[in-house]
Amino acid sequence: MSSDETFTLTGRPVRSCQYGENKYQKSTVYTLGSSDPLAIPDSFQLLDGTEMSHNGWCDVDRLVDVFTLLTAGLSRSSCMTTGGRCTAIAVKHGNPCGVGTYFTSRQAIMSMVTGDLVSVTGAAVIVNFEMTADLANLLLHYEVPEGHRRLIDIVCAPSFTPEAIEILRRKKGRCRLLLNAALATVYDQRSLCTAQLVRPVRGGFLVQDPYSFVINLLGEENPERLIIYNGDAPAGRLRAETIESLVIAWAVAWRSNSNTISIVEGGRLIGNGCGRQDRVGAAKLAIWIAQQGAQGRLRESVAASDSFFPFPDGPQVLIDAGVRAILTTSGSVNDKQTIELCKERGVTLVMVPDTIGRGFYRH
């Protein structure tokens, strides 16, 4: 109401959370009345189960962020349409722990689950296809000992069959089912959030522009990308399978709490080392997670770093583990050492200028 520059948020309460971040805290969901078809308070209908917790809604928000960024990256960097792709993503404690994107829904779920069999237990899951009885059973029982079922906290889907709802139910409604038909129509970067981002701090809040960078790995059509060294193909262009895996690694790393190193093999996330204070530690964590379930497939993997490597020790750790392509940003005074290391080892290195491509997220 003033002539001075102000930033005002006015929300309307729409539901009470079961509890806040901790059970002794209260939490309420407010809506800003957005017309966004992926707005968390307005467009996700709780079908079954008890009311969501504060943490649950935060995980759903992260699921949508990862899903839309991944779709935008695949659309911009791939000759294949994303409209026919089946995608399944798992988030646990605010960070991705499983991603599978394929042309069949079964393969997407199986790849998501096997990326990190330990962390996916108790995770929140999002898919862009109808959840049927067959797929619900696959989600709960694939790679689980006979007689047991995988615990899943939240499932978001564009539709559920009645049989799937019954299968996914847990005692006392502990598996929450969220319906949003718009999940089936996310094809490109038009589904990315465009609203300004607000973060509370003690005594006030911060406001910043939304994340807008979307990777493009289509050779000459991509002026902002710089392949420093391509060990992937003599023609100088990345193979389609390398592009797809790098985009998945990029989307995960750019939507995980920094610092992050993400490792992908064959269209699935196999290791996400996130939230570390040092980049070498993030690389080692991602490798350790991948080694628990990747069955030696690190030798066919790619990795993405959400910002530049200060020293070549991080890439060295990844290369020694078998990573064959690395996506990162440029900007370190030691970039030349990283470039020379990748050339010497025959590893593809893709660098994006840090000024436009850095992926620090919810720092």
C-alpha cells in the first residue's frame, strides 16, 4: 500500500499438517492462490492416508522440482520426445535417492528402486503415469525378500486405479497418495517454476529470482556449452546415451542440497553424494552409495557436479572409480589441471560457465 518498494506475501490456510519438522511443532499449509497446475497446496489432492507432515510436503515440493528440471533438460538436450517417456523419482529427507526414466513404466520403477535400495525405503515417490495394481506391486515388492514389502511414505501420480490404492494402503493410512493429473502433461521447460523464491531468515526473508538455467547438450545448437575434451566419440559429438545420462545426473545434482556429486548409469541414478562441505567428500560419498548396489556398473557411469572442482582431486576420485564422462562448471583457477587429467585418462569432460550454470540449490 506504500509507494516504497515492498514485497508482500498473502496466503490463505488450506490444511493443517500432521506435525511440523518435529512432532512437537505445529505447521500449516498456505496457498497463494496460484493458477500453476503444479502448485503444491492447490493441485495435489490427498486421496488416502492420514494428513501429511511438514516434511512430507517439503519432499513433494522437491519431487516436483527434480521432475520438471529433468523433463526440461531431456527436452532441450535430446532428439527424443519426452512426452512418451515414463519417469519415476524418489526423494528421501529432501534429496533425490532414485531416478529412472525409460519408455516403459515398469522399467522406470525398477530402475528408480535399484538406484539405492536402502534409501528408497520410506521415500516419497513421483511418477508421470497411471499407478496400476501391477505397478503398485512392483514398487512395493521388487528386489524385496519374499513375504515382505517396501515401505513407501508418499506416492504422487496423475491417476490411480482402485486396485492400486488398495495395494498401496498401509496400516493407519501411513502411505499418502497424492493425485495430480498435470503430472502426465509435463513435457518441457514450460513446467518449471517461474515465481520468485522466498526464504525466511531470522527477522526477515530473502527473495531471489527462480532457477532458470536448463542444460543443452546438442552440439552446435548449444552456444553456452563447451566440451573441453570428448573421449566419447571421435566426431566430437556426444553419444545419445551419454547425453541422456549426463542430463539425469545434472538434474539430480542441480536439485540436491549443495555440494553435490551425482552418478548415473544406464538411465538410472546410482549414487547421490549431496550436502557435503567439500567436493571430494561428495564424490566419495556418491561412489560409496553406487558401490552398494551398482554391481560393478560404475565402469559405464557418468557424473555431474553442481559447481566447479577447486582441484583435480575430485575428478581423479571419480575417474579411478570408473566414471567415463563428467559434467561440471568452469571457473576454478585449476580448471586446466582438471582438463589435462581428463584428456590423459580419455574421459569426456563437459564444462558450462559457472556464471550461468552453477547448480547451488537451497544452500
